[in-house]
Amino acid sequence: MQEGRSYKTLFDTVFYRSELKAAVQAFRDRLQVKILFTHPAITSADMHAATSVIYERARLLSPVSKLKFQETTTWHYVGCGQEDLSLRSCQTLHLLDPNAATFLHNLGYVYRYGFGVARDFHKARQLFELSMQRGSDRSPASLGSMYHEGQGVSQDFHKAKELYEMAIKRGDVHAFIMLGILYERGEGVARDFQKAKELYEIGIEKGSAAAHYSLGSMYQYGRGIAHDFQKAREHFETAMAKGDAEAPSSLGSMYEFGQGVAKDVKKAQELYEMGIEMGSAAAPCWLGHMYSRGVGVARDFQKARELFELGLQRGWYRAATNLGFLYQNGQGVAEDFQKAKELYELAMKRGDDLAPTALAFLYESGRGVAQDFRRAKELYEIGIDRGDRGARYALGHLYQYGLGVARDFKKARELFELSMQEGDATAPFGLGTMYQFGQGVAKDFQLAKDLYEMGTERGGSAAACSLGSMYYFGNGVARDFKRARELFELSMRRGWSRAPTNLGFLYQNGQGVAEDFQKAKELYELGIKRGDDLAPESLGHMYRDGLGVYQDWDKAKELYEMGIERGSAEAAASLAHMYQTVARDFKNPAPYSPFMQGAAAFHKAKELYELAIARGSTSAMWYLALLYKNDLSSDALACQWMGKAKEAWEAQAAGQLAEWRC
């Protein structure tokens, strides 16, 4: 065996596949292997684990049976410092026993994570169970975590708890951390941050590096205790010094966001990369975020995807959610809502607090699933129970607009305010819209502006877009198209679906920028891709009017129908007006739209105006009144709907009522 080949990351084999096969075939009758480890920091447990991997890879490649391989091979391992690689100086050999509890546990770990072998949860579970029967102190916690995450077994938090408690009785220090996670998340037990903290502190007393990491996370995010970045950093640094693989990524996040330290994205990147080298599951996701957002590095969705997939492979609970966002938005991969849904469901199973809200959004918007506001509400409530600040905002949004629930501005405001207090970046936007439009509160443009500015400072994408709209319309501020453009561009960079549409308006109308129909078209198409409900209607207007494109009313109709499917009231009103216009102005509409014919078109227009009104459009009341007056010959209904338009503060309704003598 070549000396020094083992100076690699743990679980990287010291052999290449061809060398393993040649060795096993050459010594079919009697094989003796001595493995030399030279890494100065490698522990006895690490050497045993790595030797177990090598043994199993060799056994799988061997042409003999499992029993004969075990009987005819002998495996020893030994550690020597890098300063002295002479085989003669390394005399203390350790025998690998393939029947021992430790070996069976290590082998279960190998199959669970696919280190050097094909991943096999069923085989991992069998090995952990056999190891437990032989007295292993570590296998109960390993098996418990499989029940915790539902790997190869039905997810069962109660079973996981029993196994963690068994592991504690057997002296496994790591089990204190695993049990603490159940209490911190409220999985299978009542959520109890104090109990979780106590368990982490016991782990710290017993020398656990992971316990420092877990307690540091509680201080970093203020979970059940006051935020304390200083204590968080101290715990992460202690965990790092003790060799914990996850601590560098958490410390890196503090540098990335300037939490208790000067903001330093380069330092954050270095710490994430260190974590990846140490085998961290979280570090690939943190670094993937940097690439997906272009923070400190060139934006690269392909690189982000690769890193999220690595995090998923290593078992990080949030990796599936991160990867789901890429599939949902078609970033670095083809847009695939079904794949996003599957990933969010996997992340929920793994305990991610953000996954329920992500999945709920698919149900709320009807992407990849049938639109179901009630299911969305249930998922947002699960997200709240798991501590997701954004879930409160999302549930408030349902109450604000009466989606699947009775409309309740008071309830919406309470949820937005709670979410704001927890530091959520989107909640100020939600509350700001209530003050801007006077929903359950007195209309107050200044307060709305202040809230949008708060949301923008917190990194919110929606708040920046709404603040831009205030500058666009001059609501509470001097009208400023240039400032509106800057804010729409900021919002677009942050991923808000409406921002490209609003920016498209500026280019279409030459406001704050040179008029550019092609640019407007591209922005509306981006808005459509991001799921904005107004973008299809905006692009539909371009095809209806022939702005920068050949006039095509059938294409406009398709786009209006897409907007209607997305819930847009405005798209319904626009399509209604198209039916009304064609039926009234074109005696033979066939060259444009053979589906629009006479009286049938007027009745279709009526249905669409009613749909727009049901979705909250007040201008549709005005147009429906005109339809009854001019095309459906009903003065009574015309007056009735114009009266409703007046009550909804439609500007010209009062004058029209007077003219009609209603």
C-alpha cells in the first residue's frame, strides 16, 4: 500500500476501485490488510470508521461470499504522525472485528449516507438494529434519527424520542443534542425551548462540540431566549475549535449578515468552504445562497444547484427547500412546480421551518397543484408552529384579501404586526398596503411609506416594489419616475414577481427611461415567468393595440385568459371589454376572433365584468353599468351598477348617474 494515500477527507477510500479489486482477487484465499493513517488530527474512532468503509468496499468487490470473505481476511489499522511515515515505527496495530457493535454501527452509517457504497436506508436500519442488540451506545441515536427524518421507516417522532433516551442511558453524549432538537422544534413533544437549552447545556458539560453549535444557534436566532450574537459567536468558535463540522457555516452566516461582527462576505465564504471541507451538511446551502443571490460571488444558479444538492445528499433539513425554490422559479433548472412540491414535502418531513410556507404558496397560487386556499391556510399555520416568521405574514395575507377565510382586516393587521416584531422583511409590506389603501385603518400614505422603507431596509423585495409604486403615482411623495425605476430594479433583483411588470410600464410609456416597446415586452414576459398576475394582461394590451408587436387579438385573448387563471380582476375586465368592443364595433369579427359573435359576446362580457367585480375591481362596476345601458337594454340595472360604482368612489360615476337621471 502506498504510504500517505490516506491523507484525505474522512470516508474517502485509501484505495482506488481497481486497486481494491486487484488486491481481493490476488489474495482470494488469505488476505491481510494493514491500513496506515497519517493525518495528524485523525482520531481512533475516525480510523475505525474509515477502515470499515474500506472493508465493505473490498467485500462488495470480492468474488467470494460474505462469510468466506470475513473468514479469510484480516484487517488492521494504525495511526502514524506525518512526521514519521516509516512503517517500522508504527507498531500498535488495531484489529477490525466485523462482528463487533462498533463495526456494525459504522457500516450502518456508511450505508445511510452512501459513503463509498450505494445508499441503502433499509440496510442501514438493519445494521443499526443489530449493533444495538450487541450493546452499541451510538446506534440508538443513529436509528432514532432515521425515525426522526423518516429514512427507510415511517416518520415517528415518538419512536425517535424513545431511542434518543435509550442512547442517553447508554452514555451517548450526542443523543442529548438530538433530543434537544425534538424539544426545540416541538416534534413529538410540546415545544419547550428551555428544555432544549438544558439538554444542550448537559451536552456541553459532557464535552460535546455539537452542543455548543446547537446552543449557539438558539442565541443567534433568539429561539426561546434573547438574541445574543456575542454568546452565539463564542459557542460557534468553541465548537469549531473542538472540530464540529457545522459551526463554521453558522459563524459564516454571522459574518455574511453582520450579526455581532463587521459584515464580511469574503470571510463568510471562506468559513462556508471550510465547513464543506469538514463534511458539513449546512455549509453547501449557505454557500449556495451566495451563488443564487450573487452575494460576494458572480451569480450562478447552476453552482447554487450543485451546492444545494450536496447539502441534500448530506442530509441538511433546509437543502430540499432551497432546491425547491430553484425548480419553482426555473433558476439553473427547467421550471418544474411538481418537483418543487416534492422537495418542499421532503423538507417538511425533515423538519424545515420554511418548507410549509413554501408549499402553501404553491397551493395558494395553484402552481403544480389545484388552487386550495384552505390547504394553504393549514400549511401556513404549521409554519407558524415551527417558528417561521414569514408564515404569519402569509396567513395575514389570506385574511387581508379573504382567500379561503372570511375577510378580516383586524386579524390580518395583528398577524403582520407580530411578524414585524419577529423581524420579518415582508410583513412591513403587508401592513403598509393596509395603510396605503385604508384597509381596516385610516388611509395614511406617510405611514405606508415608512413601512415600505422599513421592509426595503430589511431586504424585502415586495416593499421595494410598493415604495416604487408610490413614487410612480406620487402617493404621499413627489412623483419621481427615476426613483420608481431604481426601486423596481432593486425589487426585481430581489426576485419579486410584480417588479418586472411595473418596470415594463415605465419602458412602455417612456417614463424615467426612453420609450422601448421591446424592453417592455421582455419585462412582461419575465413577469409572466415569475408568476405575476398582472403581467399577462399588460402583454395582452401590447398585442391588442399592436405596440411593438403585430396586432393580434387572439393572442391578447390568450394572455387575458392566463391573467384570469392567475386571479387577476383586471384581466377579466380587459377581456370583457374586448368582447364588448368586438361585438359592438365589428359586424364580422372573423378576421380577428371568430369566437366573438353578437349577443353571445355581450353576455360573455357581462360574465367577465361580474367576475372582475367579485375579485374586487370597482372600475368593472362602471363598465358593467355602461354595458347594461348601451348593449343589454336595461336602464334599471345600468343605474343600479353605476350607483355601486359611485359608492366605491369611482370618480365619474356621480356625473353619469345625474346624466342618466337615475
